[in-house]
Amino acid sequence: MYQSKISSTIVIDKEKGSVKLNQFDVKIDGYKNRGKLRKARDAYNSDKNLEKEYKNNDWPAGIWNYLFEDYFKILEKWKKRINKKK
């Protein structure tokens, strides 16, 4: 059995219509890839595409990538939805 934790903090400026990702964290039993998390936050805030990797079942990095990429897709959909309301 393993324990996973995903958290994020998004700041929405209604006046400017902007969305900013302040904090993004994904952990599995304490494992995380800080570099990829930083790149994801930077890509999100600059409207760039995040470089995707091949997903695999290797423990824990492969499972971490599944959670990381799937949650990041949700964050991107959220941003698009907010930007449409401008």
C-alpha cells in the first residue's frame, strides 16, 4: 500500500482575468520530482506546453508521472475555462 498527496494553489485575478499557479506538489510515499514540478508551474504561468514523457509503471517514478500529468491536465482545463469567461 502507498500514500499519495496532490496539492495546488491557484490565484485568480478577476479584474485582469488572469490565472496563476503558485504552488503545485505531487508526492508518492515521499517521492517527487522537484524539477518537473517547477517546469510545470513555469509552463502553466507562461502559457507554454509542458514536455510530456512516456508513462510507465515503474515504482515510484512511473506512477508519480501518471498522477503528475493527469492532474496537470485538469489544471490546464481549469485555466482554459476561466479564460473563456473573460
